[in-house]
Amino acid sequence: MWAMKTDGRIRSNVAKGAEVLIVQKRDQRTGRLTRGIVKDILTRSEEHPRGIKVRLEGGKIGRVREIVAREDRSSRDGPD
């Protein structure tokens, strides 16, 4: 099963330790995305139209465009 909560505009979808794609302020015009792990969630409201603002483990700050979907291994069926 693949994670369905990939919308970075909703705070409850974003968690510390999650792998995300963010757009930094300097990259807004180009749309260049930066991948990283969430260290801190900076947006206080539940939703934000341009994405929840986070700080990554490396210190970069930006708005979440997408939460990287990972396979949930605990619910995957094994071979029959």
C-alpha cells in the first residue's frame, strides 16, 4: 500500500522525520525542489495554500510541495 497523504498544503499530513520535497523562497520562480527530512514544522495553521513551511535537517527552510510516498511494508502482503 502506498501512502495517500502526499498533499503538503495540509499540516496534519506533514510530520517530523518525514521525507518531503520543498520549494525554497529563492527557488519559487523556477519551481526547483529540494528533498530532505523534516526537522521542524513552522506553519501553525492547519492549511496553507502554498504549502506548510518546514525546516529540514540540514537547516533549509521552504514550503512542502509533496510528501514522498513510501511503501508501507507492515501492511504489504507476502508472496503466496
